[in-house]
Amino acid sequence: MLSWTAVHAPEHRRPQPWPIRVSHWLNVPLLVIMAASGLQILAAYPMQGPQGRPYDWYPFQGITPPEWSRLGDWLAGARHWHFAFAWFLALNGVAYVLYLAFSGEWRRRLFLPRRDTRNALDTLAFYVRLRKHAPEQGLYNGLQRLAYTGTLVLGALSILTGLVLYKPVQLGSLTRLFGGYDSARALHLIVLAAFALFTVGHVVLVLLHPRTLGEMVTGGRKPDA
Amino acid sequence: MRRLITRRTALLGAAALTTSACDSSRPREGFLGAMERFNARFQSALFDADQLAPELPPSEDTPPGAFPQYYISDTVPFAPAGWALKVGGLVQRPGVLSLEDLQRLPRTEYRIRHHCVEGWSAVASWHGVRLRDLAEHVGADPRAGYVEFRSFDSGYYSSWDRPSAFHAQTMLAYGMNGQPLLPAHGAPLRLYSAVKLGYKMVKYLTEVNFLPEPTGGYWEDRGYEWFAGV
């Protein structure tokens, strides 16, 4: 399509080009601020479900998130943090997706079911010792592609459900799409839990493969060099 | 030495900048305050006067007794004897209206979801007079871009942008769930709306003023956002 995408095909680029690195490291403070201010907001009403009809599936009804996990001191402070930094998280996500699309990087990063399902299952089998050798892989294996693509889905879900909580009436069709205000609020929290789970797995696997950390800092070596 | 001082000054400056930029106890100042003003413009641009909150069936009603009550006084405020609503500001016919006067104006009724700043929602039906009908009745001036609401609940008040105040689902409610409004829910008259968070809906009303400039609000003056649309 665009000639420069052909010239700089991802295969000839360093493992982590600078836009990916910048976006990745910006996510760290942004996600921490959003999670911690979000938990301070949750502390104002640590229940799920409308008044008088609490959801019976939610195991933490009435339990306030611990103080170390919260940012913003009080509800108004936390809301201002949350709505100020939500813009930067969203902009970072949009910039990342645009970069993936126009650089061609999506080809070696996104999970494409037809291409990657087999490799993801084989990698999983290797991790649980059902397989002796890891399957062949390029920059990422299928399981990594699935996990990283999953975070994009989580990011989109967090923004969309967050918009429902912010403007449930003005964005009425979005509210309906998520089954109403209270189910969007529950989903917003579930997305946070999923992000937290991903982060734990991500950090553990990076510690087991420290080379990837170096590449996310320096960009790594070009394949031909 | 000179370099040391410069560095120390720079560090102190940076620390001062960070604290003043994002001070949770003063969230309407500094960087957070600038972002609030940006968000207020965003919310105002997003506001569509024709966007109505869906009317809900009675089955969605919050169970009896579970709809939260809210007042800042120590006990439920009761209306003073001879209560009447004072309407003033940029209007052709300022004056006072009794509850009977208000009930003679066109009546509106709806059952919609309530959104509290704390994150909970609740459902009740409300009846009363649309604020836009009251505005027409008193001849509110088009230059009145804001509406201020005052109460007998220990000085609780708020002020609204005109488009939100004139929304079809913004009313001065004198009834809830088919009954006259109870003191616990803001009797004799309270503001109710589909398009604002609960703390903007002033209960125990005494005054409605059509003004050219926004005033603050009880929670707004303490750091909560002023626009607070939903």
C-alpha cells in the first residue's frame, strides 16, 4: 500500500521500534494512576449492582480496597485524577494502534486465529511440560500474540465501559450495548482485574526471559546487523 | 556551589510543581483543575438536549426504603411554615410561588435511573413541573445562561448550565413514586434530572435564580466538579 511500509517491513526492523517502546513505558504510570484512582472511586461505594439489588455473584460486596492501592485521597480528588489521565491512556492507545496499522507491525504482533492458534496451543503444551521443545517462533509465539492482543481488547473495553459510567445518558446506545450502567460498572472492574492478572504473568515471564526487557529498553538489534 | 544551588532550586521547583499540579485536596486547581475545565467543555459539547434517558418499567424500581436519602443537616430538614419558592434573577416576573401555584403549571412524570457521584444507581418515578415551564411562566431572559438553586438544608446549593436546566427531563419535583414528596427525599420541592449527578439535584428548595454567570455549589466549592453531567 504505502511504499515505506514495504521498504521497512517489520522483519527488517529492530524487535522493538521506538514508538512501541515509548507507548509501552507510558502505559506503566498511566495504568497505575488509572487503577489506583479507580480503586479510590470504588471505595466510595464498594458494592456492585444497583441500590437495593446487589449482584450475588460479586464476592467482595462492601469490601473497601486497601489504602495502599488507592490514589486521590477522597472521591473528588480521585475522580479528577481519573478523568484527567484517562485522556492520556486513551491517546496512548490510539497512537499505538495507528502505529501498528501504518507500520505493518500488526503482522508480527497481533493474534491472527488461523495463523497463531496452533502455535499458541503448542507453546502452552510446552509451558505445562506436555511438549519437549518450544515451537518455532518469530518475534513472538502464538501465546504472546494472544496475550498482547488481549490487552488491546482490555484497553478498548476499559475505555468504552468507562465512557458509559461517565455519560450513561448522553451515550445511551453505548450504555445499552453493555447491558446498562451497573453491568458496565461491574465490567469496568473486571477489566481492571484482568489487567492485574496480565501484569503479574507479564512480569514473571519477563523475569524468566530478561533479554526481552533489554529489548523493550534499547530496541534490540536489527536482524541483519 | 552555584551549580549545587541551581540543582537544589530546580528540584524544589519540580517538587512544588508536582504537588501544586496534582493536589488531591485541591482537585479543581493546578493540572487537575485545568483538565477539569477541559472536561467540562468536553461534557458541554457532548450534551445533546434531545438525548433522553430511557423511561423504565415499575419492575426496575429500587425496593422500598433502599432509595438513599440525602441532606447535609444533622436531621431531616422540615420546610418552614408558609414555605414558598422564590424565583428571581433575570426574569420578567420575579416573585414567590406556593406549592399550589407550582402544581397548576404543566405536570410531568417519569421513571428513570439516578446516578450518584459515588457510583451507585437507583430507580424511582418523579413528578413535578419542568424547569423550562417554570422559566417560561416567569419570563426568564435568554441572557440567563445559568440557573442557581438554593435550599433550606443548611445552605446547600448548586448552579447549572442553562441547557442542562432546560432539558426536557429536568424538573422541580413535588412527588416521588406516585406520592407527595417526603421530607426525607427533599419535600416540599426538589430538583430532579436525568442529565446530572445526584449532588447537583438540590433538595429542600427555597430559591431558583436565573443568572448571567455561574455560581458554585456546596460540593463544587469543596472540590467536586461543577458540570457533573451524565
